Amino acid sequence: MTTNRRKFLKNAAIGGSTLIAASSRSFFFPKPATSYGSINYVLSVNGTSGAVFNNFVSANVARNISSNIPTDNRAVVAAVQNNQQEFTNRQFNQNPTPYAQRLSNPNTPVWGRQRQEDVGPNPGFGTVQIANNRATAIAFTGSTTAGIDTAIQALGADEHIDPLALDSSLIPVEQQFEDWGSWGGDVDPRTGQIISSTSLTRYATRYGHVIRRYQVVEPGPGGFGIISFSIDGGREVKSNLEVRVSFT
């Protein structure tokens, strides 16, 4: 999914005068939110772990690709290995990507792998949070991955948001955050069984938080789902995206 192939429908979600917009980074006038509607995400093409990983690297959110975990920190390595085992347990074992270093912290790698579902690939990504000298695993899959991927491309190209702000406004930082999603809807995190056609999550980022809502509109091959992605990145990024995920 390349930005120059799409026309984004961009509207101000929070009204304001030209003066307010020009002063959006000031203390008194927080950055107004922008809204993007009807961004098409073709799952079989855009939703592979390799495609998402390449977008992270192209946007400079991740760099220094390596076949090995790019850190000498034993706690980080252990967290990555725990994450890898959980991916394997949940059948995210296809199309493994190499590792890359996160721009926000070179000691926190990011990598992906995918699970094949009946409507297309489900890209799962892992990273690590370091807090209070502890390293804990973070995992996100499905609609959360697709939302982050779309936002990185849209905001980087159209809003010219710098890579560090993208990383800090989009990538989860909650300790032990796990979002094991399915394109079929919300799943029970313990059993993996689909329990609803709609799922909702809220997670913290370095700059604020993201609210992600996913709804299956037409289930099964040939159908589609809708991701609503609301980003509050403090003074740096405020945006709402709607992504139409086209199933295989």
C-alpha cells in the first residue's frame, strides 16, 4: 500500500480558524485532529507481515535490519523470545521478518510474522517496553497492526509527521500489552474463539493513546471490515482514520 496510489479524504475533525491551525503546536492551541476516510487496505497485498515491516523501515520508524535480535541486553532478548513463543502458540508462524531497531529506542526491536486466516493474512508484530529497568513483551495483531501501518503511511506522507513522532504516537508501550485479534472479530484471549463481530481496544503510547475499533461488515472471503483508528498523540499528532479492510 503506497500513499501515492490513494487519494485521502481529509477533513478537519475539530474546527478552528486559520489562526488556531497555524498555532496548533503552541501551548494554548493544541493540534487539531485531522480525519481520513475510506482508505482501502487490500489484505492479501497490504496485510502481510513483510509488507508491514517494509513500511516501518521505509518510514524510518524502524532501521538497522538484522537477522539477529539487535541488542546485547539479556532482558530484552528474553522478552523477545517469550513473545516469539506466544506467536508460535497462536499459530503466527508464517512469513517471519527480520528484526529492526525502533527509532524511539534502539534497544527495543520490532519484528513480525503472520497467521493465515480464511480471508487473508493476519500480521502480528512484537516489540519490547523497557520500564524501571525491566523489559516486557508487547504484541499486536490484525486490525491494530493494519491501523498502525495505515497511519504511519498516511501521516508520514500527508502530514509530514516525523518518524520519531509516528513511533511515539502509534506503537504501544503498555507493559505486557497483547492484542490477539482475528479478522473474524473479537476473540477470547484465552481460547482464541471469536466472541463478537466487533472489537475495541485502547492502548497507551509514549505521547498519548490510541483507540481502535474494528467491525466485520461482510464476513468471509470477498467481504470486508472497517477499522476506526483514533490517535491522540498530545501536541504532536491528533488524527482519526477509517480503514476499509478488503478480504481475499
